[in-house]
Amino acid sequence: KTKAFIFDLDGVIVDTAKYHFLAWQKLANTLGINFTHDDNEQLKGVSRVRSLEIILGLGNVEATEEQKEEWLTQKNEDYLGYINTMDDSEILPGVMKVLNFLKANNQPIILGSASKNARPILEKVNILHLFDDIVDGNDVSNAKPDPEVFLVGAKKANQPNENSIVFEDSVAGIQAANNAGMMSIGIGEASVLHEADIVFNDFNQISEEFLTELINK
Ligand code: B16
Ligand code: MG
């Protein structure tokens, strides 16, 4: 059978959260806002604009739209500087094994990410060619937990939502998959991602038997 396998990017395929953190922290510092690793957790899966609003909220900083645009541009330039240093060693454990297995079984592989930098990141880590379609922050207007990004992904794979399987590391992303009527697979901690249909610590915990069952269900 054919299903649609939809992958989030940040936190699922690569750990770009650490680069988002460094770039946001630099901006926060220049604005006199204290921004910690814990604060960064709130930004996972959240859009770029919303992330800035959260950070400004931490410091009770108000700004004009023009000023915010400038900060967003600055942050993204710094972030892209880090992305530029990436290579395939940054692909998270077990990801290649799962992608290659799905490819070998002719299953559609779709990216469903909030990031506007998804394509350059996949290029840097040399796996852009494995994806049948990319749906990212440039294609959708509603941020997770809105299901839009995954609904568009399933449509691109020509699969009904109930035949679609989403891999996500963020709470908002799991909610988005659930809202789309898709199977949600959490990658991370079960206590955090308890709304997911099933949770694995990482892709090494996902067996070929499990994937075969999903394909044939
Ligand atoms: P960008 P995902 C999300 O990617 C990140 O988790 C989130 O932290 C980030 O703010 C968002 O992308 C936008 O990223 O600034 O590159 O457009 O987890 O949905 O793949
Ligand atoms: Mg993510």
C-alpha cells in the first residue's frame, strides 16, 4: 500500500534548535532581554514572527512593526551563518535508516516544516533529493497547531489524511497532526509529547517491522 510519511524538520531530522537559540540569544542580548535555554523550548515549532513576540514579551519590550522586521532580518542572517556550517553529520540518529527504508518501499516522503529555511538546510545536509515534496513556512500561512502544513503535505502526496503519518518533536506539531486527522508519531520525551499516538526517543527506536505495519495498515 501507499501512505504519506510527513516529517517535521527542526528537532526531527536535524537539531537546528541550537542555532535558532544562538541567533535569538544574540538579538535578546542586544535588547537587554535575558533569554535562556528553557525559554528556547517555547519557540520549538513556533513561527519566526511569533518567536520574536515571545522574546519581546519576556523583556516587556514594545516595538514598531518596522523595528520588528529589522530584528527578524538580523536574526535570520545570523541563523543562516550557522546553517552554512552544517553537513550530513548533523542528521539526527536513525533518520537515514528510516528515510532509506521508506524510499526502498516506494513511500512518499514529504517535509512539513514551519521553517522558511527548510530547503537550504536539507541541501546542506545532502538529503533534499530524498523528499518527494516540501511544504514549509513559505507555503502556508497558519502556524502549527493549525493543521495546514500537514494537510497541504498529504494533498501533495495524493493521500487522504487518515493515510498520513506525521513525525514531530513539538507539542504544537503533534496537535497539528491530530487536528489534521493523521497519525502522530512523537520524537522525543513521552511525558512532553503525551498527545501523540505513539512516542519514540529517536528514529533508532523505530523498527522496520513497525514501519512495514504502518505501510500495510
Ligand atoms: P525559520 P519545524 C520551526 O521548524 C522551528 O521549530 C521553530 O523554532 C522556528 O521558529 C520555525 O521553524 C521557523 O523557522 O526562522 O527558519 O523560518 O520544527 O516546524 O521544522
Ligand atoms: Mg520541530
